[in-house]
Amino acid sequence: MRFIYIASLFLPFVLAADFTVGVGKDENTGKKGLGFDPSSINPAVGDFIVFEFRSGSHSAVQSTFDAPCTPNGGFNSGVQTVNDSLAVDAPDLPTVRLLVNDTQPLWFFDQAGGLCNKGAVLSANPSTSQTDAAFKANAANAVVPSGTPSSSVNSATSAGTATPSGSGPASASQSGQPSGAERVGTGGAYNIAILAMVWALLMQRL
Ligand SMILES: *[C@@H]1O[C@H](CO)[C@@H](O)[C@H](O)[C@H]1NC(C)=O
Ligand SMILES: *[C@@H]1O[C@H](CO)[C@@H](O)[C@H](O)[C@H]1NC(C)=O
């Protein structure tokens, strides 16, 4: 019994999936570029959005559907600067994780990278009334607050790899895990497989 209780404590962690999103990576070419790869995701409650930063200076900042290029005071990854010499999918790129707490849509843009008007935006759990396409259209027409760079793709100016910045209101944490972008689609099956293994283990113990 105690074993089951202890094992059940770990189930939420087993079930939670990571939605890795490349920042400063073109989702169409797979190369360094503007925006987010992928630019629309559907994480579940308890999943993490893992922002993974490419060359240049980028930040993932939460905004709103109506004002895509203006910070809403929510999540802010802090500016992450990555050396231009690193390949697009180099290992150990800096990451910042954000826990998804509900099913409400979440909207983001790359403030440090600029180019919000050009489509450097991410939607998480867009709805039928607030679609990813409509968010991108809003971004194309959005006012970009002054002080926001208009372009800095692949233009790292400060030295070295990014240092973690804890400036965001959300407690962002740093981890050097490799890209899992390709794994995201299979996250569900992967979790079910792990769950099945946990159950098999439990049964053996009884
Ligand atoms: C980027 O990395 C290269 C190769 O490691 C290094 O020579 C260069 O100094 C780095 N540039 C910056 C801006 O840190
Ligand atoms: C979810 O809750 C955690 C813990 O309170 C918080 O750090 C995080 O910012 C929240 N996520 C969102 C998307 O607001």
C-alpha cells in the first residue's frame, strides 16, 4: 500500500509533457530565423512550455490576444543571448520553463528579438474565437512599444552563452536539456507507455 501511495505521488510528473519551443528558429525552414518553432501549441494543464533559445538575443514575453507586441506583465523569460557560432540545434542551449496551470489561451512574443510585427509570436491553446491565425494578424498590425528592438535575428552582441535571468515574475528555471521539439507530438503515447510500466512494476510488487 505504501508503495502505491509513494508511486502515485510521482504520477503527475510522469504524465506532464514538455512542449519545447525554439525561439529564434524559423518553423518553416528549421534554421535560425525569426519567431517560434512551433508557433502554436496545445499544452495540457500541468505541462511545461520549454522555451529554447537560439543565436542572438531573444526573450519570450507574455502578451494578450489584442495587443500581441506589448508585455502584459505576466511571464517574461528575461533576455537570453546565445553565441552566433552555435548551430541551430546545438546541445545545451539555454531554456526557460513555464508551467501551464489552466486551459486558457496564452499569448507570447519575442520582445528582445523584435520582429513581432513580422510574426515572432507564439500562441498556446488558441480557441475557436481567438485563433492562432487571428493572433498573427493582430501582431502584424500591432503597435510595438518604443524601446523594443525592431530586428536582431542572429546578431549576438554580448559575449558568450546566455546566463539565466530570474527577472521574470514567473519563477523561471534554467535547464540544459536537449531539444525535445520533435518529441512533443508523441508525448501522449510516451506518457502512456511510462504509465503502463509504472503499473506493471506496481503489480509485480503486490
Ligand atoms: C563565440 O564563440 C566563438 C567560438 O567558440 C568564440 O571564439 C567567440 O569569442 C564567441 N563570441 C562571443 C561574442 O562570445
Ligand atoms: C503557473 O503557476 C506557477 C506557480 O505559481 C507560476 O510560476 C507560473 O507562472 C504559472 N503559469 C502561467 C502560465 O501563468
